[in-house]
Amino acid sequence: MRRFLKHNGLSLAFLGLFLAALVFQAIAGLAEFNDEQDMHGDPHISLWRYLTSSAFGAAVMENWQSEYLQFTLFALLTVRLLQRGSPESKELGKEGRESDEDQMVGEHARETSPRWARVGGLRTRVYENSLLLVMAAIWIGTWLAQSLTGVTEYNAERLDHHMETLSWPEYLGSANFWERTLQNWQSEFLAVGSLAIFAVYLRQRGSPESKPVGAAHHETGVEG
């Protein structure tokens, strides 16, 4: 068990933080939702009812989709785009998909290489793009979930004000949907861009997201 915890500490720590944040988000969200119920003269709902509501689903999904969009774009753009001096970038001159030898694919694979990196053909083609494919699939799925829970929540508010409801396609073109979407996207793009730039000049000793403390600012693709 100690070995398992040591070898998986990073993922387990973030899983714990995620679950704790989700629980407290649900508690705070329920309190806010019931406050709004009071303002409209409507009855309170239970925690379980809130967890299955479109209000909670939309709040969660709009954050998840922006996070996975961030990493999808990061995995895609860092194939060809470079940032001089940043450990978040490949070394200058190594932009592109790189050679089979560099990527240890096909005849250049090692004995310890994953099987799909060695077999060639379609399976290798899928495997060499598997990170992007999975991240993009999760982003599209959570983006669709956000839109579906969002239109339900938005129409509930419109009904409270005796207004006509919107269809799903109409909601996708509404200001409400894009305001909620873009406020998350812009923060994610800012965070990733800031990390790429800050890591050129700033350090965190022992972190793979930082260059070694004594590394020159212009050194690119060097991790601590």
C-alpha cells in the first residue's frame, strides 16, 4: 500500500482535492439555490435533488469542458508551436511530429515500448494520437452536457418570469450560453499562457513544470 501511494501520489492528491472541492461546491451551490428559491417564494430542495438538477450539472460541466479544451489545445498546439526558454515547450528546432526514431515508433521501438507503438499501421496511428483523441472526446462530451443542462436551467428561469422557452439550437446561439462558456475559456487560456511565459524566468525547485534553478532563461524544453 505504501508503495502504491508513493507511486500514485500526484493523481491521488488531485483526486482527493477534486472530490473535496466538488462536495463543498454542492453544499455552497445548494445554499445559494435555496436562497434564490426564497426570493421567488418557492420551496427549498434537498441536497440529492440539487445534485440531480440542471443548475448543478450546468455549473460543473461548464468548468469541466473548459479544462479539457485547455489541455486538448495545449497537446495540439505544442506539437508545432514553440516558446523560447519555456519548459512547457519543446526545444527550438524540434517542432513538428518528429521522426519515428525520436518517437521510438515501429522498428525504432524498444522492448519496453507499448505494443501499439511497435505494431505499425492503424493501431500505431491511433495510439500516437490517443492523448489528443481522448481529451477532445471528453471536451466535446462535457461541452454537449453543459449545453443540455444549461438550456434546461435557462428555460426554468424563463418560465419563472412567464417567458417563452428556447429550443436547444436556439440556446446554442444565445448570449447566455456563450457568456457562460467564454468566461471559462478566457481564464483557461490566460492560465496556460501565463505558465508558459512565467516559467521562462521564474523557478520552482524540484518541479517538472520548472527549469532547474540555475538554468539560463533562454534554455528551452529543459525540465527540473
